[in-house]
Amino acid sequence: NNLGTVTAGTFEGTLNSSTTFSGNAGEITAKIWCRYNQSTPAIGDSYGVSSVTDVSTGRWKTNFTTNMANAYYCVQYTAEDDRFQTIDTSATALVGSVQCRTTHYNGNSYDQSLNNVLIFGDQ
């Protein structure tokens, strides 16, 4: 069931894990995203995520299904309270995962029920 090549215009159909992009389409498409509840803990929904590891209170790691090409990918992370989200800089950046941390301005870490991570970069 090959759809062929779309060079211009609008595509209507279903993309799956075997879909490839040419030009800059792969550069401008999120490779990985995840909605995670650390309080439960549970993945609500995701793409490109093999699992999430609950590291400790306020610290969790998103494990990728497919490694990134290098550790210089772009990560956007949000939590339920905008004062809480950071990329955990105490953890080494890895091609196969990213560790996030939710902390209050007082320095204490907290589990949040609504966490979102979005990753762009080369795979």
C-alpha cells in the first residue's frame, strides 16, 4: 500500500512509523512527545516514547523508542504550574532519553500530575 511521493499540495491520509520525510519536513516535525502524570505515575499519551522512568520525587526520564542523532536536540517541557519545569541539568544529556525536573522556586522538588515534553532534532 504505497502512497508514492507528495511534492506539493495537501496530503490527506494516515502516517505511521515507516513514513519518511524529505527536505526540511523531518527537521520541522516533532520526533518525540509525551504527556506524563508523575503522581500516578502513568503515560497519558505519547509518540516515540518507549517508557518513562520515575527517577525520584520531581524527577522523571523520558526514554526514546529511537535514539536521537546526537545530544543537541531541542526540548520543550511544561508542567501543570509554570514555576516548576526544568530540564534536569544534573543528568547528562543522552541520545536515548531526557530527564526532567519539577521544582518550586524554593528549591524543593514535587511530583506533578500534568507534564508535557516535546522534542525536535535529528534521529
